Amino acid sequence: MQVFNCDVLVIGGGGTALRAAIAAKERYPETAVLLVTKGTLGKSGATANARSDRMAFHATLEHTPPGGPDAWKYHADDIYRIGGMVSDYDLAEMLAKNSADAFYYLDRLGVPFVKKNGLPVQFLTDGSIYPRACYTGPDTAIDIEKALLNRFLELGMPFKEHSMIYKLAVNSHGICGAFGITENDDIFAVNTSSIVMATGGAGRIYKDNVFPKGATGDGYALALECGIPLVNMEFIQIGLCSRATKLACSGSMMRAVPRFIDEEGREFLPDYIPGDDIHDIVFRKGASWPLSYEHPSHIIDIAVFKEINAGHKVYLDFSKNPIGFDFDRLSADNRKLYEDEIQTSDMKCNRNDNPLARLKEINPNAIQWLKNRGIDLKIGQKLEIMPAAQHFQGGIKIRTMADTPIAGLFAAGECAGGQHGANRPGGNSLLDGQVFGKIAGEAAAARSRTIKPQGLASSSLEQQQLHAKALKEMRSDILLSEQLDTVQRIMSRQASVMRTGDGLAGALSDINKLNDMKPDMKGQSLYGYFETKNSIITAIAVLLSASARKESRGPHLYFNSTEDLIPLPSLPEYQHYFMISYDQNGWHIT
Ligand SMILES: Cc1cc2nc3c(=O)[nH]c(=O)nc-3n(C[C@H](O)[C@H](O)[C@H](O)COP(=O)(O)OP(=O)(O)OC[C@H]3O[C@@H](n4cnc5c(N)ncnc54)[C@H](O)[C@@H]3O)c2cc1C
């Protein structure tokens, strides 16, 4: 077995991992950092792949309204209060206070943020009071990944790609190493006293998701296995996305007010929203894209979810106006918002013609973007949509140094939790990876200066090899792919837009049974085995957390029955977060 030695092991290759590795090296240049990532470095994970019409990086800068030395407090308040007051306020404070530094670091690395008169341009995103979203365009995250990767390579740190860490090793002093496996099923070990976990979210536990390959919740499962609690796992950002292209149908896609139709052209929203304000609700969905109990536009997600579960396909149709649409009857506020978005001032648009005319006026790039990917709205093609998982707001419970209850284990970015609440104002996730990535990297490097790796016992290396051999020899009736498909199908049905006590209990029972089954490993890779196992464990954590919260908050809409249209209300007794953990006695929720 190959054995690597390092002071700090960084697990992951996204924006958070790169920031952590860079921070460790820049703060203490003598630190031996090793980065291990699944996939190709710079190409795997959400940061390197995620795109939307305008991807946001939140920062409170000197010119960000309301201005003044205390402006960061409004930012912290948005994260905490709009988050439903179920996170740690001090972590929100850290995000807000460190946001300007995080932004300017990326700016210095050459991330091409849009600027006007030398100042970064900032716009207002979902769930914020002031415009804080800096951006480069649809590729903000990809631009951040590229700039960080250049810096990482410039610092000359070693890395190991196409390899996953599948087990952490802990002794009485805390972290003492980790075990990994390559895509060719070669096991390796790492001797280290400090680990930064930056493994991202777990969108792949849902059938309908917009995450890249490999987002199987490995970090959550690894932490749980060491007895570390996860927090806020029921809060998963879900939003309407194009099934074929994964484009989030936010902003202009809703402000153009398209028709929501099924495969036969039946317009179904009026069945769910009988009032006159139906078109205003669709318009406002543009600014409240993720599912949220606190925003009335969640009725649209419910309608789409119900139609799909009744066996229909759901499309956005931009070729005809919805029944009864009249642009001049939109509220004055919404018409003003529309005016603010106009991009093609030279054309005469009849706003009552059809949604396509409006989309052309406010976001012609979206039409071209979709055409480049095979969906031509101009010839009347429809955009099939689904409610898709996009971000995990919760994760490994961290404190202010990105630390966890195990000495030497730090977590940051999407795999960490406690910094965001139920709703996450758009743009704070990319920020989170930069702020806590830096904190984690520096703290891990600082620890490695005092506690040197003691080396993994040779017996534990042998044990891992024997374990791998035994796993490879497992034979049964269920295939790995069948296990994963089942988890994904159940999660998209029972732990998505509509959750009920019965649905969650049934899902939990089915997934627990899957967890007890040994898959047939004939011709299968161990790599795939660990990813599937981690998906199952993460799904159980989500289901248990969701079952404990018998109220609605953020993206967690809890119903008495799936026949209902109105979710149960938020309740004051649930204004706290749930932490979930397990040990030899089973799962615990506190
Ligand atoms: C479509 C979309 C749009 C988004 N829009 C925005 C936005 O506008 N603003 C915003 O702030 N956020 C947005 N987000 C969220 C944001 O992009 C992510 O939360 C963020 O990029 C996560 O960064 P990360 O470094 O923590 O994880 P990732 O970038 O996902 O990286 C995780 C890394 O860990 C590796 N890995 C996982 N498990 C292992 C293992 N066991 N061993 C080794 N390596 C492992 C993966 O291969 C990957 O390299 C969006 C997300 C999506 C999907």
C-alpha cells in the first residue's frame, strides 16, 4: 500500500479546498500540504461546474449599502434572520466581517469581477436586503476556481487526483491519518495530524439535482463515522431547473411570465393559484428562486411537484401568454422591476405579445444560451423543468475556527454546517468557502506545527487491505446501481418539495433496509461502493432531520398530507437547529 506523509491533508478540489491549501501554505510556508480530490483537479465539484444566469459572490464592501463601518452587521443579520434564526450568529458574523477580505483576495488573483468606474458592481439576490452580489457573469464560480487553481499550482503543492478519501483515522490525540482509494481501486494511506474536509454537498442523493458527478456526501458520512454531528441537514436548497440543461429558471426566466404546461399543453397553475395575482406571483418567483416557506411563490414549486408526481411532464412555454395575462395589470412594483432589467433598449417590444418577446427584452442571452444547448425557444420549443436539489445549507457542525469536536479535523464550504440557516441568501455559499476555507487552512497548518503525525499503525493498514478484499468478495442480489437509483428516487419523492410524516417514515424504513443490504460486488469498483454507502448514510441523516422538524421553515415544507396545498406553519418551539449523530447505539438527534 502506498503511504503519503503530510502536515495538512486537504480533502476536495473545489473553491474551498483550494483556498484552504493556499492559506495553509501562505501563512506557514514550511507546511507540507497534500490535496486529494475525486475527479480532475480544477474540473470536479460544484465550484468548477456550477453556472446560472448570473452567479453571485456576496461581499459587504466599502461602497455596499447602507454603507458605514457597521454595514457588515446588516449582512450578518440577513444570513441569520432570513435564514430563519436556526444557525450560529457568530458564524454569520464571521462570514460578513471577512467578506471584503475574501473578495479582494480573489480580485487580486485576477477573478474578472464586473466593475464600473473601478468599483465592483453588486446586485440584489434572493433573500437579501441590500445588493451585495459581486459577479463575473454565468461563470463566477468557474472563474474563482480557475484563479485559485493557478495560485495553488504556483505554490507548488502536491496533489492526488481521481482518488477519494473513504475513511478517517483517529486516535486519542485526534486525527492521525486517512485512507483513500483510487478510481482503479488501489488503496493508499495518508499520515497526518490535520485534515481540512472540503468535500462539498450531496446533491447526488436526489434523482433530480443540478450537482456534478461525485457529490455523494462523502464528507458527511466520514464525519458521522467519527461521531461528529451534522447540523441543519433538512435544509436543502431546491429550485425549478431545466431538466436537460440544469439551468436554474430564476430571474428573467420567471419575470418573462411563461406558461406552466404539461405534455398536452394544459396550463395548470390556475388550478393551484385561483386569485388574480397569479402572474405577479410567477413574476416574483424570479427573485425568490429557491423554494422557501417564507415566500408565497412556493405554491409554484408545490404545483410543479404535484404535477410531476401525478405522472406528468412539466414545461415552461414562452410562445404564448398565460391565460388572462396583461402586462399592465402586473403590480406597479413588478413593472418597475421589469423596467430595471431591460437590456435591449433599441428594440420596440410589445410586452403583451408573448413571454418570448419579454425574455428577449430583459435577457436575450438566456435565449441564445438555451439555443446553444439544443432548446430553441424562438421556434416554440418548450423547456422541461423539475424541482432540483442545488445546495446543502447544513453539514458538519463547525465552530469559529472551522473546527469540529475531533482535534485536527476542520471542515469548510458546503460540507460544513451552522453558518447558514434554513434559507441562504444567494451568493453566501461561494463566500462561505473562501472565508472558512482560509480559516480552516490556517488553523490546520497552525496545529501541524505543534502536533506532528505519529504514523498510522501497520496493523491498521493491513486491516484496510483485508476489509477491501472482503468487500470485493461480497455477493448478493442487489446491484450497487440499483441501491443508488432507489435512494435517489425515494429522496426526490419524499424529501423534496413536499414532506409529510408518513412519507418520511416510509422513506427512512426503505433506505434503512437498503443500508442493511450488502450489494453484489462482482465486477464492481470499491470506489463506487463507498460512494453509494455514503449516499445512503447521508440520505438517512437528511430523512431523520426532516422527520424531527414538524413545521415548515425555509425549503422544508411539512404537510399533514400530500393532498394538501398549504404547508404547516413555522412554530416558535422549532426555532433551533437539530444536530444528528450516530454511535454504536444508533442514531441520535438533539
Ligand atoms: C447550479 C448551481 C448554481 C449555484 N449558484 C450559486 C451562486 O450563485 N452563489 C453561491 O454562493 N453559490 C452558488 N451555488 C453553490 C456553490 O457553487 C457551492 O456551494 C460551492 O461551489 C461549493 O464549494 P465547495 O468547495 O465547498 O465544494 P465543491 O466545489 O463541490 O468541491 C467539492 C470537492 O470535493 C471533492 N470530493 C468530494 N468527496 C471527496 C472525497 N471523499 N475524497 C476526495 N475528494 C472528494 C469533489 O470531487 C470536489 O472536488 C450554486 C451551486 C450550483 C450547483
